[in-house]
Amino acid sequence: MTDNDTRDLIIIGGGPAGYTAALYAARANLHPLVIEGVGWGGQLMITSDVENYPGYVEGILGPEMMRDFRTQAERFGAEFLTEDVTSVDFSERPFRISVGDDEYRARAVIVSTGASARQLGIDSERELQGKGVSYCAVCDAFFFRDKEVVVVGGGDSAMEEAIFLTKFATKVTVVHRRDDFRASPIMLDRARANEKIEFVTNAVVEEVLGEEGRVTGVRIRDLNTGETTDLPAGGLFVAVGHDPNTKLFLEQLEHDEPGYLITQQGSTATNIPGVFAAGDVVDHVYRQAVTAAGTGAMAALDAERFLAAEEGHEAAALAAPRIEAEEAEAPLAVTSSGRAGSARASV
Ligand SMILES: Cc1cc2nc3c(=O)[nH]c(=O)nc-3n(C[C@H](O)[C@H](O)[C@H](O)COP(=O)(O)OP(=O)(O)OC[C@H]3O[C@@H](n4cnc5c(N)ncnc54)[C@H](O)[C@@H]3O)c2cc1C
């Protein structure tokens, strides 16, 4: 901290991106405060098994993994506030961040407020989340091997998810409320050409059916006739879009049309020097825990370098640019682990 009131770094958001940024920043002595939101842990709190995060050989439950992330950052001194930020003022430094009537100030800020998968908004969907209801085929398709599944949606994401699911499922039924699609013709053609995919149009999912806490099917309603039909299915993939959690920042940070924040290429810097962004809040392509964590690490390194440059010792920052020639000539030092490494500090 630079004085009693102004922090070096505040991280807004406590998902994989925010906690990884906190870990790196804490280890770089930036004493970060993570304002993690009442939804601390982020999107993985509503899933069960995560099997694609490297290092967890047997897989891990999403909430347990997020507790691990948080505890690891805490171990190095990161502090947490489990409240939602209500407004930000990035117009001058130190930046001001409000949580209700309380104001926090920081020399640098990382925004990692993630995104929210849109839901259908029916009770049975909520009850069966992580028990057959999913919002991410890349994450969960593997659990639906040899099962029939339903995908809801009519855009490119829905087509992509349906096609991906055919690698595992025996049958994929795409349910869409209209008979024309937002999906691009090429994606639609690909889905239509796939013999495992069937389409039910002009229909909505009215209820997710379950037995013993697992999805067993969906009840769909034909919008023309009002008739309902039960489709047996082991899983329901809701692919009706994501919304970035960026309402607070839209007037101050550059963003694209759907509201995802824009960062400079190869960096996490936003249009405001000292404000960085990481994770799903900037990413509408990959949307994975590991990519969010990766950009969280980048944001902490970028913030550290920014603060070090301001203090006139950029070369000492962990993310200082490597000078290739010097690196090549530098004698190898033996690190505390006993392994040979370059003389540069390791993160
Ligand atoms: C059901 C489901 C299953 C998934 N399964 C997998 C999987 O198996 N493997 C995988 O790699 N990925 C999976 N994903 C994707 C993965 O969860 C996301 O890519 C990842 O969580 C993004 O991390 P993030 O830190 O950017 O954002 P998020 O996880 O969205 O976290 C955002 C954080 O910001 C906080 N926040 C939001 N607004 C505010 C505010 N105003 N003030 C303070 N804090 C705020 C929230 O409380 C939350 O803590 C899954 C996603 C879903 C929805």
C-alpha cells in the first residue's frame, strides 16, 4: 500500500481470473484487495466436475477448485471483500471504487468480473444446474457419452455446441423458438448435415424433467399449437448467449457492441492507463477457466510493471521486458530449488 487509504492494486471480481491475478500480485508484494462480489468464485460455483483444469488429475468439483484458488492467493496475503462494487470512477488517479457508501482507492485496477451465461429462467433449470443442465459443451460434453441431449438456441454458439456434442452423444436435438436462425448459414448447414442432429423449431423448453437429482428429459411446448411433448434426454445445454458483467464500466472503458471490454493486443491494458482487464469479461471466444486464469496472471504482471514504471524502476518488475541478448549471455544461477535458471527472478 502506498498510504493508509490508497492501495497499489484492487482486483474487481473473484473468479479464476481475479484469484489468479491476486495470487501473482500478492507474490509481487502489491498487497491486493480483491472485491470479489457476492458471487465469489464465479461461474464454476454452479458446476460440478471440472476435468479440464491442468493439475487436477482426478478432476475436481467447481466450487472446491475456486476455494483452492482463493486460499492460495490468501496464503500470500491477498485480502478479500465479499461485496459487489456499485460504481467506479476511473477519470483520475487514484481510481475510486465504491461499494455502497464505502469508497476504496487504488493506483491500479484489474477488472475481472466475468460473464454470465443466459438462462432460460425456469425453476427446474436452476434446480438441475450441474446435474445435467449445462451452459458449456466444451466443458461438459464428455459427461454425456452415449446419451441423448438437447441444445436450446438458434445462434452460432448453439450450432457449435450441438456439433461438438455429437462427438459424445448418440443424438442431439436442437430446440429453437423460431424457424429461422440467427446462426450463420455455414454453421447451420454443418449442423443440418450432421446425421446425429435433429431440429425442433417453433418450440420452447417449458420444463426440465429430472429423477433422483439428474436430468431425464425436457418438456417442450409447440408455439403454434400449444401442445407439449416430453423428449427423453440425459442433458440439456442452454446456448442462448452470454452477457459480460460490464455495466459498471461501459461509460469509461472501451468495449465492443455486446459489452465485452477491449484490451490492447498482447496485453491486458484497457484504454485507461492503470486499468487492466482479464478473463471472460474480455473473452467471448475461449471462455475457459484456464484461459481466464492465464489472462489473470498477465493482468497482475502488467499492473506490476505499470506501477514499477511509475516509480522509476520498471526493470525490477517481474514482467520487465526480457532483453534477449542479455538473457543469452547471463550466467545461469542456481535457484533455491537447486535447479539452474536464469539470474532473473522467477514469478
Ligand atoms: C456451468 C458452467 C460450467 C463450466 N465448466 C467449465 C469447465 O469444466 N472448465 C472450464 O475451463 N471452464 C468452465 N466453465 C467456464 C468458466 O467457468 C469460465 O470461463 C471462468 O469462470 C471465467 O472466469 P472469470 O474469472 O473471467 O469470470 P467468472 O468466473 O465469471 O467470475 C466473475 C467474478 O466477478 C464477480 N463480479 C461480477 N460483478 C461484480 C461486481 N459488480 N463487483 C464485484 N465482483 C463482481 C463475480 O462475483 C465473480 O466472482 C464453465 C462455465 C459454466 C457457466
